[in-house]
Amino acid sequence: MFSKRGFVTLLLVSVAAQGQTRDRPFFQASRALAMGDAFTAYGEGFEAVYYNPAGVARKNKLNVKYLDVEGVVSAAMLSAMKDYVSSLGRLSGVVDLAVANADKPFALGLGIFPQVLIKNFSIGFLARTYTEATVRSSDSNLESFSFADAAVYAHVGTALFGGVLKLGVGAKALNRAELNRTYTPAAYNAGLSLGSQWKEGIAFGFDAGLLLTAPIALLPALGISVLDIGNTKFLERRILFTGSNGTPGTPPAIKQRVNAGFALNPKHGRGIRSVISVEIKDILNTTKNYTQRIHAGYELGIRDIVFLRAGWNEGRYWTAGLGIKIIGVGLEFATYGENVAFTGNARRDDRKYVGRYYLNF
């Protein structure tokens, strides 16, 4: 019934592209996702540049993250992997699970993110791929959503009034190949050739943000960021991923987002601190339900070695995570829920699991 080769190719192809009409930001870090993706008012560490460029306006010493590998898998795909291993390589287990579990997204992702962070400046490189496929129970059609990104980015910031006010701006150049398509049973049973269906383009985007921190107990902070100012629009260029085989056209623009968050930073004792953050994302988007834009998170840091995280994503899904960092070697694990429906107000709940390994000095 279901082409094994086509399905496995769709899921495991190493260069593929992300969502039908799904609207996603440039990047979401696993550390932030474990905190409900509420990071705009936190603005600390390597992840700050993805949420609020003002986060680089700190007295950072030279910090080089020369290896950072992150993998993402959906709950359904994790189940399929377990079945695959237990069946000693029997591929039919993956196919059977996909057909028998309609409306469950099967997803895989992999990325690398080297980065340099110093006082008031950060520069980095991003390369990642993500593939997602779902068989709809209503008509047995296959929704495919996949992308490949290669990007360079740089952010600068400045601190004013003794660090009470921080401002930051950033720019990025992004090469993306993307496939957003729905296939009928006849199409995917005949096998899928994805290489000629990707659309590829290059875009230049800009971000800006501020952090306002009150110099009082708990260090309350207000963060506001404008990401992908004016929408990050792609020009049709087949540079890295498709060559002459690509489909004419460009990936959809990354839409502008205005995010606002509030955070408290209590210290509980020597070497123990925490962060409590709440956030409203994409506050100017009137097409989204208000509750879907609410995010909240918590992080407990113990001697900058162990980090426990939890949160609430999209006003609906619980999140959690664990981080361990010892002498520049870090391991992180996170889980989060999200709505992966392609269009309108439709809902398809999914849970993702993320593992990350990084080295820095």
C-alpha cells in the first residue's frame, strides 16, 4: 500500500525542507524550548541572538562554541525508531506505524551551530535539516514538510546607564531549500523523488531588541524584540542544495515578529540561581488565538553545572529539560509540545524530543 522507499526517503533524506503554510521563526534553541520558548527577556548565553539581540550586550569574555550538534525527533518517529531497532532492521515496522498511526507527525531534524561570543558581539554559522511527514486519516493524503538551511549571522549590542538598558541589532544571510507539498496515495505509492521538488532561495534578514533591567532585588527585566524586520524575503538562487534541478520559485518569507517578555532572576544561595520568564510572542499577529501566543518558563542553575528547566509552550503544552556543563563540555535534553497543523486554526498536537552536545572554551 505504502511505498517503503518513498516514505523512508522522505523521512531520512539528509537535505530536505519545513511546512505547508506553517509560519516559523528563523530558529528556536533547545534550551529555550525547554523553558516554553520564553527567552526574550532572559537574553543570556549563545541562544540570546535567536531571541533578542540585546542579549549580546554583556561583559562576556571570549567564548567559542566550536562544536554544537542538535538532533530533534517527534514522538511518533521515536516510537518508529524503537520498533526499527527491535525488529533488527526490518523497515516494514516504520511503514506499518506510519499508516496505522494517521495524523501523527513523523519528524527528524539535525543541526550544527558553531558560534563566537565576546563582549557586545557575536558571530555564528548555522546548518540544519528537518523533515516531517503525516498521513491524514480523512483522505490518506501525505503532508510533507521539509527544509535545509545554511546561514551566517552577526549581532552587536551596547549597554547604557550602567547596564540598565541594553540595545542590540543583528543581521543574517540565509540560504534555504524547502518543500511544502501534499501527496495523494497514488503519488506516494509510486515512490517520491524529492530532489527536483525543492524550492531554494537566499535571504537577508535583520533583528533588533532591547533589555531593560531594574537594579533591584530579583533583577526584574523587560525584553522586547523585533525579529525579521519587514519580513525576511527570499530571492530565487540555487546555491547549495538544488542546483539546476530545483523547482522554480522561492521558500515563503519568514514573517516579522514582535515579542515581549518579562523575567525575574532570583538568587537562592551560593552558586544557585533561577530565572522565571513569561512572554507574548508575535503580539501584532491578529490571526492567532491570544492564548496560543503565551509562553512561560523556568530555569534553575546549580553552580553553572546543572540546569533544570520547565515551561509552558503556546499556552497549551508542557515543556521540560536538563542541562549539564563541565569544563566546556555540555549535554542538553529537552522535550516540548507544539501545534504542527499546516493551515488556519487546525490543530495537530505533537511532542518533540531534543538532544544536544556541544564543546566550547
